[in-house]
Amino acid sequence: MTQTAHRRPSNERPDVMQAVICHGPGDYRVERLPVPVPGPGEALLRVEAVGICASDVKCYQGAAKFWGDESRPAWAETEVVPGHEITGRVVAIDDAAAIRWGGREGQRVVVEQIVPCWACRYCANGDYHMCQVHNIYGFKRATPGGMQEYMTVPAGSLVHPISADIPPAHAAFAEPLSCSLHAVERAALTFSDVVVVAGCGPIGLGMIAGAVAKSPAEIVALDLDSRKLELAARTGATVTVDVGREDAVARVLDLTGGYGADVYFEATGHPSAVVQGLNLLRKLGRFVEYSVFKDEVSVDWSIISDDKELDVRGAHLGQNCWPAAIRLIEQGRLPLDDICTHQLPLADVARGLDLVASGQESVKVSLLP
Ligand SMILES: [Zn+2]
Ligand SMILES: [Zn+2]
């Protein structure tokens, strides 16, 4: 059994650990669970940090995307450990997993949020982020997430090494950053583009960092929070607009000789930002939607057709963008000391979710299990 041969002596690990369990919307409890035992081809991680995502908050609040409504079944499951923005140390790994991931014991890694089935038509085509089975860590019983002290990494996972010199909360930022970079790739930026990023939370700031790497003409950041706009400028936005004080559409038209922006990234999750984007794009512009919405959005779709012939592109997860996300973090290309505002113990999960929900004092909130 090579699998056991590569494990550390069991006396270095406790038998029980703390974990957060989702029992349903609004009902997340900190409980004690047995430390999981990895099976063949799997690894065991000592979780060092797990970021709290806006999607975790929407799941906690009971959004229809997760718990279903008249028109769709529930996707999330109860009795699951939440958390998909995961970094940790490998504490046990067998030969099969070590060969697949190039990993070893003691290594610091980040784990892609989706565990692809590798059998559906999307996985077969390399579009593993749209896997039909869609097991994302922290939402399904098949893939318990990172809000626990130890977690198993199933065989189908995508695991990447990341420098151990980086603070754990910064390493876990690879997950949202991979999503931002995928959105940037969806936009197919060119050097002459005037790019607008709506929402300077973790995803929007990552989009700015990704856009900077593609060198467009201008990167315009929109937000209501001057502190987030300051982070946007430090991340590389060339123009910042406080939409509470200034008319974003007028500012962008002014900046573009009356034409409008080439690309609009929507990363606020607010319906009004969708309308704003349609209004400030030029004809033939690209609208990239990343947000998960709590409420439905209604817009005049004739802007997309008759008025502007827009290209509307969705974006989900971070297909093939993890190596770039890790590189940007390791190169210090984002002001992560100030983006990662809160690191809390596991027991403070409710406070962490509230901090993300209000967004008033936090940008990125992480738990350190
Ligand atoms: Zn996330
Ligand atoms: Zn699949």
C-alpha cells in the first residue's frame, strides 16, 4: 500500500477537528467531525485559509440559484462543509495523486473550485469548468469544502502548487482571481480598448489586474466606495468613478469621444449595473457578465439588438486561468495586504458571512481553520 507508506505517522494529526456545516439557508453551524481519511488517488490537506465568496453569502441567504424556485430545482445540498477558495498544505498523498498533480507532502497548494467528472461532453472538450455534473467544493456532499481543518482532495481535482512564502489568505485569492482572469479572456481585450469594470470587490479588482496584464487603452473602475476605488487605482485602473457622485455613463462618453466603452465587465451583482453597462457601451461593444444575482434583472433587450448589436458573454469559474492567477499573486501584482481585509477563525463564520454581505468594511474575508 504505497498510499499509507507516504503518510505521516497518524499521531501528528488529531482524530477530530472543527468544521462548518451548512444545514440549509441561514443555518451554518460549527461542529466537530472526524478528520477525513483520504482514499486511493486522493490527498489530505491541512487547510490554511478559505476565502468567503459572495456566492457563499448568496447560498447562506437562500438565493434561488442555490436552493431552487418554481422554475428550477435546488443545486446546493445540505449537510455540506462550505468553502471553495482553498489553500492548504499536503499532509498525506499517495503515489497516484503525487504523479497526477506533481505534488508532495508538505507542499502548499491551491485547489480549483470545481471537481470535473472528466466524462461529460464539456469535460471531454476541455471545458471542464462547465462540467455537467458540476461538483463544486462546498456546495455538494460529494465535495466537502475548505471550512474545516482537514479536507480530502478527490482524484479528479485540479491541484496547483503555490509559494509557501505567501500569507494563506493571499494564496486562497487564487480562486476569485482565476475567475476574474477567465472573464478577462472572455472579453478578448485589444490594446485600443476602453474597458469599464463595474464593482471593485475581489472579482472586479481581479478583472482590473487581468486587464492591466493585457494593456488596453484605459481601465475605468466604477464603485460607490472610495476605499475600493483607491484599491482599484493601486491595482492599475487608469480612471476611477464614484458612481454615487458622478454619472458614469456621461464620464465614459466623455472619455471616448461620445462613442462609449468597448468592453464592460459587470461584477457588482446589482441589476442597476446591468442597465448601466448597456447604456455606456458603444455599438458592437462586449458585455461580460460575471455576477451571481439575488434578484432578477429586467432590461430593454432592443439595446442589445437594434440599438448596438452587442456581444453579451457570460463567464463562470476560471478555466485554465489558475497558473496565471498564481503567477500574478506570486509577482505581487495586486495590493493583497489591503484587499485581504479580514482573517477570522472558523468559529467566526457567521461574522465573516455578515462582513461579506454588508461589504462596508471588508473586501476579502477569509477563515483560517
Ligand atoms: Zn469564489
Ligand atoms: Zn464533466
